[in-house]
Amino acid sequence: MKQLKYNSSIMTSEQLKLAIIGSMNLEFAGGGEENAKDIAELFTRQGYDVTLFGAGIPRGYDGKIKEYNFNYIPSAFPFDIMASGTVLKVSNILSMGLIGIYTSKQIYEKIKGFDVYYFISPTIMFRTVGYRLIKEGKTVILGNHGTFFEVLDTLGTFSRAYSRILTKLIFHKFLKHNVNFFVHTQNKFQAQYYRKIKFNPEYIREIPYNNVKFSNYGCFNNDEFSVVYLGRLMESKGVDILLALEKISDVNLHIIGKGPYMDKLIKMKNNNTVIHGYVTSEEKVRLLAGSDVMIVPSINESLSISAIEGLASGLYLIVSLTSMGPRYIVRQDNIFGVAVPRNPRTFLKEINRIKEIKERNKTDYYREKILRKDIASKMFDADMVDSQLIQLFADAISKTNK
């Protein structure tokens, strides 16, 4: 039986009810949704009684609702117009951050009665409902699987001003009244943001949470040089870079994923590009293991699970400078890769540089792939970050109990 120890007492985690709130419905299958699902599964294994509240899904993305080993309530807030499928689609899911602006009392009634609350990201719902729960003595943890400030702070003066307004709107009450709660950040930029707004550093935990078990991934000594992209084929993931590379590049490019840009990519692809669409986990692992470089051209991401999967396969990462999560990953060690401006020719220049390195000595290049995987496993392997998040929950519960 898993136990959590705090103060002078022992309390079994089976007695704890955990609510995970703030992701869209899991059928959307974005990064935030995958993290929410993985955290739900992790703490179900720890013995918690877990309920995940899905906030809705954009119209057109609806899929078959699966059964999980935790309680799952999709579209949990139908009374909030910001969570409706139409508004989520029209706003390009930006309305997610406004859920609860008029319906905080109804949301509270829907989610009350739990011991521990994990909010996926800082939003209006966290500001209104989370504050009330903390004042009631509940354990509340704020995740950062996607944040408004990572997006807005990179888009120019007006966007940065808007970011400051949102920061004051969401966090002013907590800071003014010295209300402490634990914050789970995914990267250094997020951690620095909370320190900048004078958040108590003792409550900030930087944990790059993911579900990538490095032992499940291979690393081949392949002959042909190959580049791979893994992710949803949508604008925010940097598909414009893929489209441009198809025009100007003659390297072998494997594109794994589906999305609204898939048809356009198929029409424009050259003889060196293979568009795989959705593949099984086994096929994904095989394709990654047989590649050399992974490109992550996203406009912005808080972490990038695909980049960590690339490292688990020994791949050199070329990521966008604008994307905080991937940039954070490559800056952990020089061997992991490089962050470059979001320009297709810059990406191609770096790809060709790595290609030349491999062509000079394939054996040394393979050894570097193995070394890259080994170093990254000590930082990002799922077992390691799982234990860190479990400890965070234990510490948060202990602080609340005191």
C-alpha cells in the first residue's frame, strides 16, 4: 500500500480524492490532455481516487470516449459558453482561459468535495475557483502544461502588455493576501516567470513531466541520413516550416502525425518526403530509431513530449527559438541539439551541417546518439519525473496539513 507521510501522522493515499481540472476533453489528444491523462494514471497507481474533469472540445474534434482506470467526466462545464465546442473552435481554443469568468460558483459546485486539486494551467478558472479552495484548506497545485505568458510574451509589445494584464487578473489576489500554493513548472522560463512576479520560490518545483520511458525506445546505426517530425499537423506546431522544407530540401524527411494541414502537405511533398500520418506506437519507435535528426518547429510549446521521444531515440534536436519548452530541453546539454530562428533556411542549414558530420564518420555519429540518449535519460526519463511529481504532491499535502 502506497503511503504518504506528513507531520507526525501517516495517511494512506487511498483516502485521498484527487481532481484534475483544466484540460480539454482527452479526445483532443493535445499535449496538455496527454499530460492530464498521464498524471491521472500515475496517481491512480499511487492509490488516489482520481477524477479528471474535461473542459470541452472544439467542434469537429469529437471522437469516441474511451474508458480509463480513473474517473473521467468529459465536457464537465456545459453551462459555460467559453467551454462550448463552437466557441472553442472559433477562438482557436483561446476561450479555454476564460472558462469560469461568469460561472465560478457553478464550477465550484461541480468539483467540490475533493482533498487535492491539480489545475493544468493558470487560467481564470484557477483564479476564481482555486482561490476559494485554498482558503477552505484544500491542497491545490497549479500546473503549467501550456501558459498564456509563454505565448504572449514572445509576440510583441501589445501582447506583452496583455500578458501583464492577465498576470495581474489571475495572481493579484493570491500575492496581495500572501496565499501560498505549490506550482509545478515544466521549464525554466516558467519558473523564472513566477519568481519575477514575487511568488514564494519555496513553492516552485521545476519538473519536466512526461510519460517517455527511455527503455522503450531504440537507437539504430542507420546508413541513410534521415530527418523526422513528430506531432500534430497544425499551424501552432510550425507546419509552415515543413511546407517550406518540402520545397527546398532534398534530405529524407519523415512526417509522423495527422491534422488539418495533412492534405496540403501531401499535395506539396517531394520524392524525399514520406508522410506517415497516424502510426502505431511500435511503428513510431521504429521510425524514430532509424532517424538522425528531429525538427521541432513549433511556434510555442511548454515542454514537447515529441522532443523527449527524440532524445530517447538518440536524435539531435533542431528546435525553434520561440518555443520555450523545446528551447529549454536543448539548453540542458549541448549534445541535445540547438535552438534556431523560425526560418526554413536556418533549419535546413543546420540539418545539412549535421548531415555532413555523420557522413564524415558514421561510427562516431552513432556513438554520439547513444551518449545523447544516456545523458537525456538521467534528466527526462518518466520514472525519474514521476517520483519528483509524487514528492511534490506529498509536500503540498504536508504543507496544507500544517
